[in-house]
Amino acid sequence: MRSFISNMISDCISKFSGVVHKESWRRLQAESCVLRKRGLAHGTWANKISHLRAYTAFTCYYNVPDFPIQLGVLLRFIALLARGPYAYSSAANMLGSLKWFAVLLDPSSERTFEAALVSISMKGLKAQLSRPTHQKLPFAVPHLAEFYNFLNLNDPKQLAGWCAMLLAFFGCFRISNLVPAAKINFDPLKHLKRDDIRFTDKYVLVFYKWSKTNQNSGRVAWIPICPVSDERFNIQLHLKSLFSIVKVSSKAPLFSFSKPKFHSKFSLIRLLDQCVYKAGLSLADYSWHSFRRGAAVFAFELGLADSAVQLLGDWSSSAFKRYLEFAFVRKATVADEIANSFDLCVKNM
């Protein structure tokens, strides 16, 4: 600390004496660039770049200036988005990225995006592009039982896949929490490794370190999962079996099924699609996300508080509540309470 303060004092003295620290100034510029890059997660930055490319392709095609953005150009770009195959949320995200770049280059551009004509155009865009969303259906316990019967757990690859399915359901994990999109993208700071699992007498502890809503690892914690008594769905039993069959380093990917090989998003989805097909279900109605939704619906049907379900699934907003659509038992309970209260009011008239 003393040396740091001494350096600062000497820098100030040198500055007042007319000496310009060009090298120090360049280092600060480089550090400033690093900070800006860290302000956005890699995936967020990639999305913004793709949105910018779409806009610059539009301006190049029509031979109009891109920045500083003009109101007429912006309104025509919104009209072009209304023609495309985008959902409104995707179009709104693209315009949000465009605004981010425009304001970054020229702060006065914010007034362009706040113009009344833009607001009206956005409402029209929403009316034109809004369409019923097709949400994937949730997996229930009978589905898991069928998948278990289809898998050969003597095969390490299928055993590792079954462990991933159980973690996705009981831990409400997104697939991006578990495995990389491709094997070359494995990142030990994001994806689960062998030493991210701990066993206690009662729980399987999973080290939670990264997710879509926790991209800067601001929240890290051990997530407890309590194994069930039925051996088919006992996550502790199957993980220990996988660890005993497949001997790899503690730093290896959790779902390794041989020393150099491990599951990726593609291989897990392929395994799940095989199970869904064998169960006679529609591949259009179910996906890996159905485990997460199934866990949420199961928790709702148990009567757990909304805050508990939000904590379980690491939802940063109340978006998880749309899963109530599938919780028939919860709906039936509300209907019963309304009917009983109505009868009570009639009797007291």
C-alpha cells in the first residue's frame, strides 16, 4: 500500500513538473478496454455483434448512413423487422442492441429511440409479430421411469447421460450449467467437473458457479440434492457408480464416460431424443428444458411457496410463474377454494 501511494505521489509531482507519462496513459487505456469487455458476458457480446451486423447489412443494401442513426432509417429498419420471421421479443432485443451501439457512439442518439414515431412503430411491431408461444411440455415422474427402462446403465455413456437427466430434474439445472455446447468449448469455470460434486450422509452437493443469470459468477454456492429412496432415481447411487466405472481426473468434466470422452449438449440432446421417441412422445413437444419445467411444476404441485421454486430454479425474475399453466393440481386447488368460499358466502346471506 505504501509503495502504491508513493508511486501516485511521484506521478502527481511529475505531472505538475510537466512530465507526461505516456506509457502509463496507454496502460490505463488498455485496462479501460478490459473493463468494458468484462462488463458483458461473452454470449451477450456475441448477440450484440450479430444484431449490429444485421443493421449494417441493411444500411449497406439501401446505401444509407448507419451512424449516427437517423429517425427515418430507424423507422424503416423496424418496418423491415416486421417482415421477417422474428418473434417480437427477438426484434425488440435487436433494437435494444442497436440503441446500445448508437448511444455508445453518440449519446444524443437516445432521443431518436425515444421519439413518438418509434414508440408507435414498436407497438405496431408487437401487434404484428406477437404470436402464441409454443412452450415445451414438462417431464413428469412417469416419463423418468420410462426413460430409465430404455437406457442401458451398464454402458458408461448412457449412465453418464442418466446422471445428467437426474441432475437436470432434481437440481432444476439448465443444460448450459451441466455441459458445453461442443466439447472444444468446455470451460471448468462454467461447466461441472468431478470435484464439483460432494457426497454427505444425506445430500449430494453440487457446486453452483455459473448460469445464464449468473454469468459473472457473482453467486457461488453448494446446492444440496437429497437422493430419493427408489434406486432408479437415486442420483447419489448413479453418480457413485459412474465414478467407480470411469476413472478420470477430479478436474475432468463431470459427465465423462471414458478418459478422453465426455458428454456435450449435442450428445445429451441426442440421447434424450431417443428416449422421447421410444416413449411415443412428440419431439416437438419436449426438449431438455422439459426437465427444468417438470421440476418447477412438481414443486408447484407440492404446494411450495413461489419464492422457494424461484430459488430452486435460479430464476432472476417472476418468469417462472408461467409454468403454473401446466400445474393442474394447483389450478384445481384454487377452483376448490373459490367454490367453497362462494358456498360459505351464500350460507351467510
